[in-house]
Amino acid sequence: MSKENNNLRKKAVSLEGFICIFVIGIVFYGLAHKMGGINMINTLIKTAHDLLINTVFFIMGVAVLAGAFAAVLSEFGVIAMINKFLSPLMRPLYKLPGAAAIGILTTYISDNPAILSLSTDKGIRKYFKNYQLPALTNLGTSFGMGFIVSAFMIAQSTLLNKSLVIPVIIGNVGAFIGSIVSVNLMIHFTKKIFKNTNVELEEDNSADLDKINYREIREGNAVERLLDALLEGGKMGVKMGLDIIPGVLIICSLVLMLTNGPGPNGYTGSAYEGIEILPYIGAKLNFILKPLFGFTSAKAIAFPITSLGAVGAALGLVPQFIKEGAITAREIAVFTSMGMTWSGYLSTHVAMMDSLGYRKLTGKAILSHTIGGLVAGISANIIYSLVM
């Protein structure tokens, strides 16, 4: 058996198993002790069911429409035009070549890992120096699922009885500022590490398509291309909607149980009951959270924390927070900003850095992006105060 396969094997009985049992036991004992065992199980199941019906399918609907719209923009050259205009800004803002602008657009209309296509495409890779490639992870993660997050937040306007277009735009600006900080910090680290190898990568003359000046299109006439783009974009939305189900149902259910309190009649096993740990922590940190992020309620801390693992799950918190009056348009701006910047980066950064071939730099990437996300939220709060 190869050494690589041996690294994926462990003894059947090990310390890891006992630690797992201990941690799970502590978590569920804490919930059951406060809520009652049967009530805890009922609340967990009913919360997950309600999230699936009323939140996940709503997000999927938004994702299907957004995916179709984004595919049409891409097919008929709008994305390529934006890319062409953005390219000259990349070097002064991000210290990256203009080709990196493609990464912003692809991740904004899809998800974080879309940035990896840049690292494997030799026609684009040739524009980068060695020390710049690891920073692609931070650039892509800063804008991952941006279109979905923005569309979902705007769709909450009816629930909040207020237009959220401007707050969402402010959130996008905040994410943009946070991305500049994150990428430049990462470049600062990688420049030191690659100081002896910061030369341009060897050019691949076989690349027959300059993706800055040209774009690929589908086969057929304009109508056929339109229909194909709509259907394929919609399919991507369905896939994204299905992909977020585990994150929303598992992570969001647990986070809500740690965020909410008992119902009007105490613990009855109804959906959205909980033990209020996160608001307690948020209240202790409110002297920091209020001036930095402008959070109205201590419950709001749950959104950025959940975004670290899965922004799709974090979106599931928003409707319930609005119904409870825990958030306002200001929080929507901050949530949009931090949700985009921290869109599941703890769950994707390691895999993305490994795919790029820079696993040892994962710690630097996470540190840079943590700071970038905080800056994004603070920026959105400040801009909201100035504009609104």
C-alpha cells in the first residue's frame, strides 16, 4: 500500500473517536438540559423543515433567475465589456495583472472556486508572476456568490417594508474595499516568501485565445444562444440551490438554536426555539460590535459567524431576523458586505490553496481574509452612515 494511502488510514479505536463523542455529548447535553430532550429534537427537525420549505427553495428560486440572467450577460458580451473596463484598475488596486478581473466577474456570478479556472488556464496564467498566484484565492473569495447574496438581500425589501437596493449597493462597495485589503495583505506576505522567484511565468505561445480581448460564444443563432444561456444558467442556479441544502439545514438550524430563545409559552418543541448563547456573547461584545458594525441586536453576530462556513446558510438567518425586528437596513448593508467577503472561506480556502499548489500559505491567506472581512463590514457601516 502506498504511503499516500497510509496517510488516509487510522486505527479503528483512537483518541479522535472519544473526543468526538465527548464534544457531541457536551453540545447536545447543553441543548437538552435547557430545552428538554424531546423538545430539542422536535425543534431541530421542525426548524430544518421550515428552512427547507420557506428559505432554501426561495434561495434556489433567486439563484435560478440570477444564474439565467448572469449567463445571458456573459453570452452576449456584457461581462466581457465590464472585464475590459476593469482590467486597467487591477494593477493599481490589487497589484495583480488585468487578467485577474475575470476572476472577480466569474466568482461574483458563481462561487469562490470559479477563480481556480484562472490558475489552470495557461492563456491567463502567463500574465501572472509567481507571488501573485496565491492571492487569487483571496480575490475570488471576496466576491464569491456576490450576485446571489445581493439578489437575495434586495428580495427582502418586501419583508422589511423598505427598499434595500441602496443598502445592498453599499454592501457591495464595502466588499470591494475589503477585497483590496485582503489581496494586498496576501501579496505583501507572498512577496516576502517569493522574493527570489518573483519573475513572470513562462509564456505559453500555444494559447490561441486572448480572454481579455475575445470571448467564446455558444453555437447557433442569437435566439438559440439566448435559450441555451437561459437554461444552462438556470441549471447552475438549481445546482447551487441543491448544494446549499446541507449547509442551511445543518449549520443554520444549530446556529438558530444557539441564537433564539424560548417561545411565548416556553419550550414546546416548535421551530426556531433555542438557548440564546450567541446573543449572550454578542451582548458582552456589543461595546465593540455596535460602533464597528452598527448592529441593532446582539443576535446579528450570528450572520458573519455563519458566513465563515457557508454564506448560503447565513442567508437563511435573514428572514427570521427581519421578522423578529433584530436587523434593519444598516445590517443588510453590513451583512451583504461581510457575506460576500466571508462567503464560506473557512470551508473553501484550504481546498483552493491546495488546488493552486500553495497549501503552506493557507494560514497567511486566512489571516489576510479575516482582516479583509472585518474591514468590509466596518466600511459598509461607515458608508451607510454617510449616505443614509
